[in-house]
Amino acid sequence: MKAIEIRDIVKVYNKSVKAVDGVSFDVDEGIVFGLLGPNGAGKTTIIKMIVTLLSMTQGHVSVLGHARPKEDYFIRNCIGYVPQDVSSDAALTGYENLLISAKLYGHRGRAAKEMCEAILHQLGLWEARDRIVKTYSGGMIRKLEIGQAMVHDPKVLILDEPTIGLDPVARKQVWASIRELKDRTKMTVIITTHYMEEADQLCDMIAIMSIGKIAVIGTPTELKASAGTGSIVLEIKGTPPEFPGARFENGVLTIPSDDCARELPSCVAKVASSGCEILSARIKEVTLEDAFVKHVGTRIDEMDQWSSVRKTRKLARRMA
Amino acid sequence: MLSRLKREIYNILTIVELEARRLRHDYADIAVRSAQPIVWLLVFGTIMSQRAVIPTGDVSYLTFVAPGVLAQAVLFVAIFFGIMLVWDRDSGNLAKLLVAPASRISLVLGKCFSASVRAIAQAVVVLTIIIILSFGILDIQLFSNPIYILLTIPVVILISAVAAGISILFATIFRTRERVMGFGQLLTLPLFFTSSALYPITWMPWYLQWFAKINPLTYGVDLLRGLMVTGDLSGAPLDFAVLVGYLIVLVLACSALFRRMME
Ligand SMILES: Nc1ncnc2c1ncn2[C@@H]1O[C@H](COP(=O)(O)OP(=O)(O)O)[C@@H](O)[C@H]1O
Ligand SMILES: [Mg+2]
């Protein structure tokens, strides 16, 4: 069985904004699946349709074989959801937030209490349990929210931009929490992100999105391979020997290679033995960034800007 | 089936518990809000009672208006609850409740009774002050049966739940904070002034009397006045039925429209 099956979903807001425009994909059980795309691509909209918060304008969604919207109640029982916006109650303590979540998923009395305490220990929030969430750092809140989404041992955990707005240290901690949970529980994890590095680090499978559509789906390795190969870049004094497919410009020799790290020593040796002096050597791997450019046609940060400009303009118009 | 029902009741209680815990971290709110009805009683009440313009039968005007002031305190807490809900939606809090395995009906009921939690806290403060004032400080004669005074609490729960239901209905229809706020304000005054809180219904022109008859607050004030002042509960079954009827209709309407709020 697939964890998630999505067929041709379309979402039109207010009969005018087409946020998702015919998206289909499957998510196998037990993997980390990533939706990667710039702001405004429609990631949150897709997630909201999966977690039963939004209705589909067209198309079908099913979670672990339960079809929306008929079996929404079953779906809610087997998913954990961490929204993009902060969802913990800022006026309550960390412990209280967990306790309320535990009770909403049917835990009671002592069992609920013990479970919350165990989760607080696991996430490293034990010391802060009786502090109001308002005083938590961004990373602590994210970890608490993940804890709240885990009280019922969900089969599928869905995280919308789990590290948005976090500093690099907190981001790494949240990654570690997600990985640890996944290894321990073997659940399926779905994340959305607009950080290339995050998708590359966490995901087994990535769908690259732009403006309401999925451009391509694959493993990080496949996606990178589709964008070409890496290369060995040597800065050289003199005339280098021949390499298949290599380019030599302004004293820089670029040799394409499927396995740069392994071939680097032999290339260096060959150039050196030809009598050239090597000034520097480095490896240029293909990144997801390259894959994004190849399949979408623009860099992700350029699209980001474009959509945020559009958003601010829209806001300005509404306020005028 | 039965276990599902048990689970839903538990969900309602959990949502109410959430509000109680929020309130525990925010005592100041109750204190500040209690000032308003008391000022109302002291200023408006004393002026009106000195002029004796409003016919209130055997009881003093201050005695007549005391239950009305309690009802006002409760109404003002609950009628803006829809804004809190819109706030919860905008902040992401509501999403958490909506993806939990709880039916929309328990969610709306839970939120209505959450308003009751705040209303009870408020009512206890206001009621205590009224009782203190009635011991020779102001011309207020309460019905001297403590059980009747205690019975005002379930009435407070019912009134606030209905008022919150109205507010949530507006929240599901109007969806933005500003609009819900505006409609809350627009609605509070007619609800308050066309109930029997400040003067007997017979004192109003006929078209306002008609409005008073469909105003749920009229029935709430009637119950409160029966318990606090007259001790006459002959109208209580009807009052009670009307309020419960309103609550059921509002909860059903809100649950049906709730999805709209998230779009
Ligand atoms: N409630 C809404 N009403 C109208 N338009 C919306 C709403 N939510 C999102 N949108 C629009 O839909 C598009 C996709 O948004 P979203 O799913 O939030 O993208 P992402 O999560 O990838 O940043 C954007 O253009 C956004 O402005
Ligand atoms: Mg988003």
C-alpha cells in the first residue's frame, strides 16, 4: 500500500487563484518525501489537502488507502501534522501543549502524563517544560510541535517548512530530531521546503515544484544526475594533456566526471606528469540547484523574489 | 458508536481544558473586564434609580438591573469569542484542533463552552461584588437563597455558550478579524438594549418588543432575575428551552459552515 496517493488535484481559491494545477504523485511507505519549491509554489496548499484542512477543487487524495473526503476521520487518526505557522499555544507551557494534544488523541490520565514526559525527555525539552511557550526559541517551538504531532504514533508525519525562519544551528537540530524519529518509528515523513540543502539532506525522494505544478520527481541522486555530471577543476600553468570532454580556458581545465572524488588523483597525476604546474584543484559536484534550474528554468531564489514581490504588491493593493 | 460518543465528549472537555489553562496564565484579563459591568452598575444604575424613571414594580431599580449587569458581563466576554477563533486560525492554533480526530460539532461545542469558562470566571467576580454591595452599601435586595445564587452559574454557562455560538457563526461567515470585530460591536448593543437587562420589555416600543422576544439574552436575563431577585421560576422551563434551542441551531450551523473559515 502507498502512504499517500494523489491524482490530478487542482485547488482554486476564491474561484480565482489557481494555487495547485493538476498535481499527481505517490509516496511509498517508510520514506522521507520532500516537496521542494519556491514560496508560492503551492506546497502548503497540497499539504492542507492531504491533512483534511482543505477540500480539493478537483482530483483525488488518499492516505494509507483511506480516500478523502469520505474517510477524513480515519485519515486524521493516522497522520501527524506540523503546520508552516507556529501552532503551539504561546500562552501555555510546553508540557500543557503536549498534554492537550495527547488528550485530543484519546490518551487519558496517568498514561497521557507519562507519555508527555517521555516525549519532553526525547526532544530535550525537559528543562523547559514548565515555561510559557512564548519564551521558547524558534527551534524549541518546532521540536515541541513535532512532539505534539507524535502523541498518537502516526503512520505518516507531515511537516510544512519545518525549519523556516530558524538559524543554521537550530535547523540542524530539527533535522536530527526528524531523522531520529524516522529511524526509531519507521514512519513515512513528508516535508515541504524551499531550502535545497534541506531537501538533499533529509529526503529519499523529492518532487520539484513551481507555480502549482510538479516539474520532476526523483531521488536526490537521480535528480542531480539528470542535471549533468560533476567536474574536476584544475588551475594550471602550461598546456594540459587531452581528457575526453574537457575544456581549457584561461588556465582553468574543467574535466567532466561521474565520480570526481575517485578520479581526481589520476587526473592530477596525469597533468603533473605532462610537465604542467598545478596551482589549485577542486571538485564541482552537481547540486539540486542545478537540477532545479534544468527542470524549472530559473533559479529558486529568483522565483522566490518574484513571488514575494507579487505578494507584497497584492497586499498593498488590498490595503489601498 | 458509544465509544465514539465518549471520545467526542472527551474532545469537548479537552478543548474546554485548553481554555481554562489559557485563562490560568492570564488572571489580569478577568480583573480588567470585571470593572466595566461594575462601573455600569454604579454609574448608570445609581443615576437611573434616583430619577425613578423606569417602572420596576416592587423592587428598586438597582435590584432590577443587577442581573442585567451580570448578563452584560457574560455577553461581552462571549460575543467577541469569534475573534479569538479567527485569531487562532491566523496563528495556526486552530489547524491543530481541526486535524485531530474530533467531529466539527464537538469542536464548535468545545469552543462555545470555552467562552463559558471565561464567562464563569467573570460572573463569579461580578456576582461577588454585587453580593457585597447588597449588604447595606447600595439599595439591592437579592433573593436570599444561596442555592438560587449558585444556580446562576449553569445559566451563565448557557448564555455565554449561545453568545459565543452567534459570534462563531459570524466568524465562519465573515472570516477576517476586522469584520468579525465590527459585527460583534454592531450586534452587542441591540442584543443588550433589547433584552430586559436594563428595563422591562413592556417599556419598549412595540417593534423593539418584538425584537426582544427573539433575543436570546431576554430569556437569559429572565432566568437570572428569577434566581437572583424574584425567586419566581415559573418562566424558567421556557427560558431554558429557548436558550438550548438557540445553542443547538447555532452549533449545527457553525459546524456546517466551519470549513469555510479555513479556505
Ligand atoms: N487562502 C488563500 N486564498 C487565496 N490565495 C491563496 C490562499 N492561500 C494561498 N494562496 C495563494 O496560492 C498560492 C500557493 O500558496 P501556498 O500553497 O501557500 O504556497 P507555498 O506553500 O508553496 O509557499 C500563492 O500564490 C498564494 O498566494
Ligand atoms: Mg508554504
